[in-house]
Amino acid sequence: MPSSLPEILDQLNADMRADDNWGAVASYIPELGSIDPAQFAIAVATADGDLYSAGDADTLFSVQSITKVFTLAIALGRAGDHLWKRVGREPSGRAFNSIVQLEAEAGRPRNPFINAGAIVVTDEILTGRAPRETLGEIMQFVRTAAGDDDIHINENVAASENAHGHRNYALAHFLASAGNLNNPPDQTLGTYFHHCAIEMTAKQLAMSGRFLIDSPNAPRMILPARIRRLNALMLTCGHYDGSGDFAYRVGLPAKSGVGGGILAIVPKVASIAVWSPGLNRYGNSRKGTEAMARLARVMEWSVF
């Protein structure tokens, strides 16, 4: 196996492309369903500011649920521990858009990374503000974290999610019926769909995660105690009902998105972004998960 990180990334890129089983794209969002699954990118941003990449690392993709990491960071900065009265911190063990679980638990989502929980987090940020102002704050946070102002929302993806987001509307209305939504469901969901439609390259995504490394050279966006809590939630809940499998295979805090991206953190060391739009049975990137497992093994990166 190559010994340097650039060589390792190049080898991973070659290995991923040698296997024709790319997984299936998220066809329930038409704008994502039309994307060619046979693409792969990986980027590593180190604590000291170096950036290494391989594959389609300059290709824009919809980061989708990975933005829940940024919105949770903002919400915790504003609401603090009050947020946990509205959403839990436990793994779900069910699909990311489960209505059954939300009803069984009286409208309090199991964690902030399943859809119902992320809708509550968005609602918390939105409270007392206009949607445009809220989205501006989210975009500014992401751009500052990445050190790059050339990050934008794909309006076509946002519109596609809104037009086909019936399950999310059901979740939002159930939250409202349980008294766990401060704003009108349409307003909260409009904001939610738009921040999930943020586009980044693998390079930009890797850079945006450096604030979670907890290194003196990384951007200081949130308090160190909240960095640890965010990483803990990413490890236990970041891959939905596949979180245990990812923790077992990779051993790093990470957050996935149905656009095929994964953001993973090696505390004190690096932020890693992988992207391949084909998904596995959990709704996480098939090639991205495999590449992360191999990279963690070769580099001996694990929190365990």
C-alpha cells in the first residue's frame, strides 16, 4: 500500500472505480435521481491547513443532510441545553424519515440528525427571524467554516425537495400537532429544504469540517465542549440506522447525506470528505463508506 497520504488517496480513487457496483441514487428527489452514480471524490483537510484530494473533488454536489451538522452548531450556540428539551440525543434505529417513531415518542425526535430532529433544529434557528435572514446566517457559517465564499444553494434541488417532500411535510405537521414547532410548517420546511440544497465540492466540504477537528490551527467556530458533543452525536447518530455499522467499520464521527456525501472527523488530525452519489441500503454513500473504512484502516485513524 502507498505510504504517503496523496498516494493513498489516489489508490483509493482507483480502487473505487475498479468496482462497478456503485449503489443507487436517491431517486425520490428527482434532481438527485438524475445524477450519474459512477462518480467518486475524496478530500482530506489536515489540522495544519494542508488539503489533499483525488477523483472528482472539484465537482459540485448537494450535501443534503450534512448541513445538519452546521445548523445544530448554530442552534446550540443560540439555545444551548434548552434545545435538548425539544429533541433527544439517542440513536434512532429506524429510517431517517420514520413517522412511526415520532408518534411513539409523542413528537420529540430521537436525535437532531434524523429528519424530524433536523426540522426541529431548523425551527429553533428560524424562531424570531425571517427565512431569508436565517438562510443567510447558515450560509455565512458554512462559508466561514470552509474559508470560501463561493458556496451556494441549488434552487432547483430545493424546489425538487419541496415538490416531493410529502413525508417531511407529514413530520412537520405532526411536530406542530405535538406543540414542538414554533413556526408554520411551510416556513420551517422551506428553510430546511433550502439549507439541505447547499452545494459543495469534496474539497470545500473537507475544509468546512475543520472547525470540528478541535485544533489550534483550525477555525474556532464553536466552543470546545460543543465540538466534543457534536462529534459524539455524529458518531452515534450521523448515519441514521446505519450508524452502528459505520462506527464499527470506520470508528470516526461522521455525517452522511443522501446526495452521496460523507463528512468525517479525525479529532486533532483532519477533516475528511468523500462523495459518491450511489447509496447503500441505509441511504448512505456505498463507495464513500467503503473508502472511509479503508482510509481509516490504512492511516490507523479511529477514536477507539
